[in-house]
Amino acid sequence: GKLSRRSRIRSEKNLMITGVALICRAAIEGGLNEETAFTLSDYYIQQLEEQESLQAISKVMTEAVFAFTERVSKVKEQQYSSTITACQHYISDHLYDDITLEQLAKLTYLSPNYLSSLFKKKVGISISEYIQRERIDEAKKLLMLTKYKVSDICSWLNFNDQSYFNRVFKKMTGVTPKRYREEGSAGRAAEKREEPKERKPEEQEERKPEKPEKPEKPEKPVSSG
């Protein structure tokens, strides 16, 4: 009986060692570094060899499966995050250009369909929605910090139809582009009116040199002519 029990444990170990080798190969194919995979494989094979019961062998095998799965999962997560980051950087750098799913797929070496579903899963919105949101954020900056026409901003940011741009802008901000600019200007004007009350006399004097912004007036005849 003792011999048959040992024989059974030996055959179970051999079976599990083969299993570890297969898991190791699958993990490498899944993106796990070869050296890490082989180190793990050697460790668990050694652990299996040291066990003296079927229950202990089974426990080691379960640990091995979890260890390989966890590491492959981490590798995938890192790959996904770098892929998404690459897309986000590209979008940020090309807000004034035409951005297509095909361009992003080529950049990340993934199929358009896979990239699309991966992006939505990780970011929570589709690529087209993300591009739209980034362009609206850029439009908000231009409306607040420049005097460019709404129609120009709309065109530069690849919204070919101004009424569509207005609709998307209002959906994301709650107001139209024109209203957003007006509210921003009113807010800045209110801040300027409050400033003298809060500022010390020395600080007021320091701000006076800023007033030579009035040379804008001579520009008006040029634009009307």
C-alpha cells in the first residue's frame, strides 16, 4: 500500500509539473517576461517536489495558477494604460487636426475595433466623445483668454458646423459659447472692481502700468476699413 501511495504521489507530481510548464508557456505568450516566468516555474516545481501528500500538491498547484495569472494581469494592465496614455497624448497634441480611429489604431498597433472597446472600457467614454470633450475644453480656454470669433474657434477645432459646435458646447457646459465668454468677461470685470478694496496702496500702484492696454482702440478703424 505504501508503494502504491508513493507511486500515486509521484505521478500526481509529474502531472502537476507538466501543468506548471504549460502555464509558464501560456504566461509568456500573454506578455510575461521570460525570466520572471521561468523563475516562477522553477520555484513551483521545486515546491511540488517537496510535498508528501496529494492535498499539499494540489494546494501548491493552486498557488502557482494564481501567481502566474496575477502577474500576467499586471502586465496586461500596464500595456493597456500605456496604450490609453499614448492615445490621450496624441489627441491632446492634435486637437486642431483631423483625428481618426485609424490613426490611433496605427499608433498603438491594435485593430480599430479592439482599441475602441479597450478605450471605452478603461476611460469610461468612447474615443470620439473623449476627443469632443478635449476640444470643448480647448474652446473654453480660447473663449476666455482670446478675442477670436466663435466661428473661427469652431473651425480650428474641426467642428465643421457652428450650430453643432454650439449644441455640443452647451451640452457639456450648460451654456452657449457666446454666453460662456460673456459670463467669463463679467466675472473678470467684477473681480477687477473688487480689487482696489482688497489691495494695499503699494499693490495698486504696481498695477497701474497695466492700463496701457488701451492702444487697442486704434485697431478699430483698420478692421472697419
